[in-house]
Amino acid sequence: MSNYAASGGYYISTSCEKMFANPTTITGSIGVFGIKLDASKWAKDYGIRTDYYPHGSHAASLNPLVPLTPRTKGNITRLIAGHYDYFKNIVANGRSMSVDEVELVAQGRVWTGEQAKEVGLVDRLGGLDRAVSYAKSTHTKSESVDVEYWPRKKGFWDFISGKESLAGIISEAVALVKNSSDETDSIVHLFNEMSELKFAERPHFMLTMDEKTALDLILGRD
């Protein structure tokens, strides 16, 4: 593990054969939290409403325009607790610890790599070079092996000519317009292809408000 391997980084590392961390690696953060955004009062103040068709009593629990009730709060709490228990079990299995032992070092706390080694969350101190050296000595007949590092670093030409570059995006956009059979529909065709959205086949939702309300919202006026 490099500079930072907390929570998700630690989650994907915990089942490996040997865990390496630098002395200052941010390690642990074995915990789960959740946020429920309740914008129902804000929406009501600005005349915004929504229609929804839930299937089940908790189907709209995470809808930001649905108020948080004691019942939905309890449901969200149970979901978070379930994910937390799952996380602890993954760590317990990967580190050969009991769930109770994991709980003592979990609860969302973070440790340095040095501290993490003391409490059993990592095996050895060291960075990528030490991890590669361990893999060579343990899993190869000869340490004279080639090591490939992924993802490979891209060169300057790859950066300016790749599809994800601005030049690549413009090039594809121009090609889409040229390939359109009807010039009057070329722009619509372009956006259809780029967003993969067929306007007549998918439902749309529209939010509207009057000019005064919009200005009040932008300027933060009551």
C-alpha cells in the first residue's frame, strides 16, 4: 500500500497473501457511513414538486425530495450496519482475526502503517519495491524476471491523439456530423450518438420555475 489505503483501499488489499505498508501509509478506516439528503423543505419553499411511484415502503428512502422519517431512518441505519458487518468479516477472514478483534481496530479509525503493523492490519513495512521483491523470492524460481507496471504511462503523443483528448472528441464529433444523411438533422444526430439517447424512447423530466424564484435562488435571497 502506498501513501493512502484507507477504507476502500484497505478493503481490496486485506485478502492478499502479504500486506506491505510504508510507515506513514494511512491505513484502516474500517467503517461505513451513509448520508440521506433531505431537500423536501427547500423544494417546497421554491414550489418544486416531484411524482414518484415507489414499490415497497422503503423504495423512496433515498429520494432527496422525500422527508426523512423515523421509519426510513431505521431502515438506512440497518443497511449501514449490514455493510459494516460485511466489511469486518472480510477483514477478519483476510487477516485471520476474529470479528471482535477487528472491531477493536475498526470503527472508522485510521492508523499509520507503523501503527497498523502493531495492531495486525498489515504484515510488513515497505513500499512497492519490497512487495515486488517478496513476490519474486516467493513465487519465482529465479529472481531474474521482468516486472510490468500497470496502467502503463502514456507518452505525449498518446495524450494529444487519444480518443479521450480534446482533439479526439472534436474529430469524432466532426465525423458524426459528416456521416449524417440529412444536413438539417445533423446536430440532433450528433447529440443522439454522443449521448446514446433516443429522445422518443426514454422518459424525460422537467423542472420549471418563474423568473423571480430563479433569481432568488441564484442570489441566495429569502
